[in-house]
Amino acid sequence: MFNNLTEKLDKALHVLKGHGSITEVNVAETLKEVRRALLDADVNFKTAKEFTNTVKEKALGQNVLTTLQPGQLMVKLVKDELADLMGGETAGINLSGAPTVILMSGLQGSGKTTFSGKLANYLKTKKTKKPLLVACDIYRPAAINQLHVVGDQIGVEVYSEPDNKNPVDIAQKAIAYAKQNGFNVVIVDTAGRLAIDEAMMTEIANVHKAINPQETLFVVDAMTGQDAVNTAKAFNDRLNFDGVVLTKLDGDTRGGAAISIKSVVDKPIKFIGTGEKMDAIDVFHPARMADRILGMGDVVSLVERAQEQFDEEEARKIQKKIAKNQFGFDDFLSQIQQVKKMGSMKDLVGMIPGAGKALKDVDIDDDAFKGIEAIIHSMTPTERTQPSVINGSRKKRIAKGSGTSVQQVNQLLKQFNQMSKMMKMMQGGGGKKMMQMMGNMR
């Protein structure tokens, strides 16, 4: 996400990152380039201009030009201001109420129904809630079916009345049903509507008034850029929503919506959708997003994702196997599965400082492990537990069975042996040996 913006901001700040002399003139030139980069990313003109003016005032006010590392301080000012522009603090979701009622609003095609499912899944798995999804799109029978498919996928019940054409009535009955059946969150998925469609806007305003939700979320496709911000303003004027959800941030988005929306509607971005899978949902952290936009990565989110997938019992078993020299390909496979659960490979790489820039032209496929998995699945149980038995004829059979080459099988075996040795050294505290070995692997 934000690849173009990251690249342009990096170029703009390049002069200041160097150790040459920094003057008021080249600070002004740099900020002019920063403003241009923001406008290219479809950031609102007024927002971009105010942003660079604020950074310049702060830079001159803090005597950035006379500090020992003016470039670094300047980059920090840009980063902090960018985080403030996107909301500053992380905004949580209001889960008060018995049950908590969450109303979803947005345009057609913004990803509202899919996100309703993602939110239900998030609240069920991360917040131990019992959510109920409610189908209030009375215009598209396919939307009701879609919500039922999503509900089945995540194991969440869906309340619908296909023959009822009154969304207010459906929503009210769903809340009563939730109270009777022990649901503590009700997520009401409504029909997509255009802000200029007065009848439709009145309809959602009536639903809002009737159910008085604890949270009203406006779901917007991040790829629509400045249009998304204008639409958010029109919806906010009618609904006074509580927060924004940006979907499709994994696409070729320019980032303008993420940066501008808070300053225009003064409502926080609460969640972002980062892929098609039901767990591809993240709480929005402005400071972390500012780091990512400036190519600094997001190690905190990366660690959090790893911890969510970390299985302590499994880790203990693997530790014992390493100590006894019994770490095999089945164990390696289980480690791969844990990494895959963390999200898309492209997204994970973007969280590593510097990696996004280094690999910007590399197409990182989510099936990056496919070949490795195929090779391991083509091995016999004995070969998986005792890789040392794999000789030339076995390699040919494994390559044929996995649709790969003997060279690829050899490469995997070599990498596996190196990794096993490293793990063994880490167990035994052989730090020096490990450093030597890493040097040899380069």
C-alpha cells in the first residue's frame, strides 16, 4: 500500500536526509516536493497545503537548521505531523450497550458486506463476543445471500427476512432476537447508497434513529481517493457517524483518503481492510501508518501478528526436537502454516523497515511457499523425519511428484540444513559460531 507516495516522499526528503548543509531555502524546496507528493496521492489541496505549512513552522520554531542532525529531525517532524493528520491516537470501537449495535453505511461496492463479516469475525475471535449479522439490504437479494455465505464462513449467525421490505422493522426485530438469544453484538449491514439519492439517505437516517446504534461506521473504498473523502462528508452530514473503515488498502491505492479523511470530516479511521480473507482486518494506528508511508516499516504490528499466531505448546515441542536433533520437515511445514496465518506476504514485507523500498519492484506472491509445501508433501514420512536419507534417486522422485526440479529440491535441503544448524547453535548459545555461519551464507 502507498508505494508511489512512499517513493515520492523518500525522494523529497532525500536532500534533508544527507549530511550536507540545510538551509531555509532547501527546507522550503523539500516541503514543496512533499506537498506535490501528497497532491499526486489525491490528498485534498487545502489539507496538503496546511500540512506543509505546519511542518515548516515547527521546523523553523524548533531551530531544526542548527541541530546536529537536521535531516533526521525534519523527517521526524513530517512523520509526527502525518500521524496527527490521520488522527493522532488510535480510536477504539465502542462496545457498550446490551447488545452493542453497530450500523454499517457506505456506497455500493465499497466492501460493506464483506467488512461486516470481517468485523464479526474480529469481535468473535479477538474480543470473545457473540455477534449477530443482520441483512438490511432490501434491494439486492444477492446481498442477503452474500451475508449468509460470509456468516457460514466465519461461524456467525445471520438474521434476515427476505420478504420484508422495511429495513427499520428488520433491524428492530433483529435486536429483539439478539436480546432473546444471548447475542452481545448486532452488526447491521445496510444497502449501498449514493449520497445524492435523497430517498435512500433518508432511509438510512431513519434506521439510525430507530435503533440508536453505539457505533455507526462509514465504509469506504480507499482506491476512490478524493471522491471517498467527499462522500464521507455527505454521509457524515446526515448520519454523524462515529468512525471510518477504509477497505481495499491492499490494492493500488494512492493513499489520499487515508491521509485526508480525518481532517475533512473530523472522524477517526477505526479499521482498515487489507485483503480478501476474513481475518484481513486491522485496527488503524495513525503513528504506525505514518511510519509505513515514510518507508520506516511497522515492526510493532508485525510482532503483534506473530504473537497472535504463536503457539507456545508447539514452540516447546519444537525446542525439544531441536535439542535432540529431531527437527524435521513436518515441523518446518507447521512453522510455514503459522507464518501464512499472519497475512499476505506483501503486507508483511511492508512492515519490515527498509524492505518495502528494497523490494518495491518485486512481485511478492502469496503463494511464495507453494513450491516448498509441494516438495515436502512429496516426501515419505521417513524422508520428512530423517532428511539425511534423501539420496539422488529419492530427489528425482520428490521433484517429479511435486512438479519441481531436482535443483529446487537440493536448494530446499541445503536451506533446511543451514536453518537446522542455526537453531541448534541458538539452543546451545553458540553465538560466535552462528555469526560466522551467517557470514558464510551470504
